Amino acid sequence: MGQPLSRTCFLADQDATGQLARQLAKALPEEPRGWVILLQGELGSGKSTLARAMLRSMGHSGSVPSPTYTLVEPYEFPNYCVYHIDLYRIADPDELEFLGWSDLADGLRLVEWPERIPDLQAVADVLIQLGYEGSGRVAELIGLSERGARLVEAVSLD
């Protein structure tokens, strides 16, 4: 893939974050097995909020706890799983296998704090960089794979 496709949007509030999450969920294939979406940003920038909103948009109605202490929270859907993963407490790439990283390839992996394992970008489809802008947030969506670029292109940021 040549230059990664990148698009940026302003998220004025949680409703705007929810709208972005709905757009992402809608743009994903019906069964997003093997997809990796990286959620990067400072503490409080909206990573967990975006992940929760995506899970709800995909049809999950139960609680969505932060995976800060469990490291991996699985969510089962009829034909696939979504794994919400938090790497904040990971110090070494070898620890990924202790988490069962390879075993999670059957589902969609939403990964917070991916910068803890820099090599993850090489196997990811989309990087969403979240940051602060005034009283809101800004999200930059970067397609890291061909299918990730198609997903980024399909998201309506208006």
C-alpha cells in the first residue's frame, strides 16, 4: 500500500464520538474476523468511549467495562467476537502472546494504548489517533491496510 489514507474529524462531545463509532461499525464487514483497530491517545482522550460506542453500535447491550485490569474483554456476537484490549500495562512485545494475542485473531480486536507495542501497526488495519482540541476532541483515522483504507474512506465525517 502506498501513502496511508488519513482523514480527520472534530468530535465536539460524546454524541459526536458515538456518531463516529456508528459510522465505523457500519463500515466494517458483517463479520469482521481478523480486523485490528488501534485506538491511540492520551489518558481521557476518548479511546474507551469510542470502543464502548462501537460495541453498542454493533448490537452489544450489556455493560462495557474498561479492560485496564483484565487486559482483554471479550464480547460475543452471533458469528464473531470483538476483543477490547488494553495494553497500558504491557511492557514487552512478548507479553502479547501471554494475553493469547494469536487466539484473538478470530475476531475484531479493538486495541487501546497500541504505542506500547510499536510493531502492532504492521498488522493493523486502522489507527485512530484521538486528542484534545479546545473543549472537544479530534480523531484522525488512518488506513494502515488496503481494507483499512477502504473503511476510512467509507466513514462519513460530516
